Amino acid sequence: MADRRLQVFHAVAKHLSFTRAADALFMTQPAVTFQIKQLEEQYGTRLFERRHGGISLTPAGEMVLSYADRILALSDEMETRLSEMTGEMRGPLLVGASTTIAEFMLPRVLGEFNAAYPQVRARLIVANSESIESRVAEHTLDVGLIEVPAKLAGLTSQICCEDELQVICAPDYPLAGMTSVTPKALAEYEYISREPGSGTREITDAYFLAHKVPPGSLKTQMELGSPESLKGVASTGLGFAIVPKAVVAKEIQLGELVAIPLDPPLKRSLYLVFQKDRFQSRLTGTFIEFTRVKLKEMAS
């Protein structure tokens, strides 16, 4: 119900890009530019500084963004409250998830949730754990699913399930014949790592450190941004990677990759994160409980 121009402004301000905002809003870039121009004309001031290679918020734009965050959050809250008064489960639901969870766990959860509540407009934002946590803290996501506990003030973390991480490599890689492998032994082989900011990266770095293997001493060949890219590079024989067990089930079955358990095992919890003090609608609460149950079923 919020003013469309304000929604467009909010998207551009968050992405600092007309192109990325247009993609997020399913609009054309000229349409986004037109909406921003109208808003600037309405208030008689520039909201963005346009310079070669990008845009930034003006002081007026910074002020408008602070109000837009609150206005849009209240608009969503009002819509959800009204739907609850009529007994319907409906309205927008903004879900963020780290890459691994979004690609390999959430599609089934969101599909079943949509079947149960067809009037809910769920939208999934995919980024690494650090980015998702920040967006929940900024009130631009209702709930996030990440691979590490939230660190930012004002957020609540709830464990929703656990998974195990394993070493993967090509069938002809020297590690392939091992029944298990220690962190110290891995330091002798080429490593394909996730990028900084990834929950998987944080977990694996902590695991190596706990076993007296500094992450900086590993023979890191490259840092990649998704489980799919890790699997693709590992399958070429360039080195080993560490990924969640569920991520490679198909490739293991097809013989494209080999999985080797870590010794000691590396298990981690997956977390639902949301605002501690923010109004939590029945819709958000229902999704959190629904997701917790479904992910536990999938992990068992």
C-alpha cells in the first residue's frame, strides 16, 4: 500500500544502482529512473548524486531513506495485521538465505509453504550469510536463514537444523582413496575455498584454527562464491573443497565427485535470524516454525 515511488527509491538506495533496483523490482531501468525523477521533482531536491561509474545518496537522500525504511515496514505491518483480522494468511514475506541454503534447501520449503498459503507473496533474496544478516538488521528482510549465529545487535538467532561438512574432490585426486582425512593432512593439498563473508568459510576457517592449522597456511588456489562453483572446480582435479554433505549427493551418486569425511567430523547448525524487538506478524511466525520443521525433516 506504500507509495510506489517510495518503494522504487528504497530499492535504488539499497542497491545504489538503477539497474540492480530495476531487476529486483521487475521493472525496466527507464521506468525506475522516471519514478526517481518524479520523486525528486515533488520534493524539489536531488536524492542521488550521479557520477561516472555509480551513484550515491545526497544528504536529502539519506534522510528520505531513514523515513522510507520505517514507512515501508509499517505499511507491510499494516497489511499483515489487516489480513490477520480477516483470518487470512496473506501479504508480503521477504526471506533472505545464504547461497547454500537457498540453492539446496529452501526451494522445497518455499514450494510447500506456497501450497499451504497461496495468498502469501514470498520473495527470496540470495546472498552470503554476512549480507543476509545485515539486511535483516536493516529491516529490509523479515527473516534470514544463514550458516552462523547473528552477530549484529538487535537480532535473534534460532537453530533450525544441523548439517555436516565433508571434503570433496575428483575421483582421480590423491585424496580420493582416503576413508577420512584430518585438518593437518589437508594442509598438504590444493584447496578451493568459499569467499570471505560466507558462513561456510567462517565455519571452515574456525575448524582449521581449532586444530592448529592457520587458514593462511593452506594451499588456497581460489576463492569462489557458491557451492556450485566449488563442485565444478573440484571436479576438474584442481584441488579439494569443503561443502555441506547435502550439496553433493547427486554428484557422488553419479561418480563425478568423491566425498571424504573429516576427522574429527565438522558439523554445524543452520540459523533462522530475525529482529528481536520488531513486530512479528503471525505470517512471519508461521513461516519460521514451518521452516524449522521442514528443514529438520530434510536433515534427518
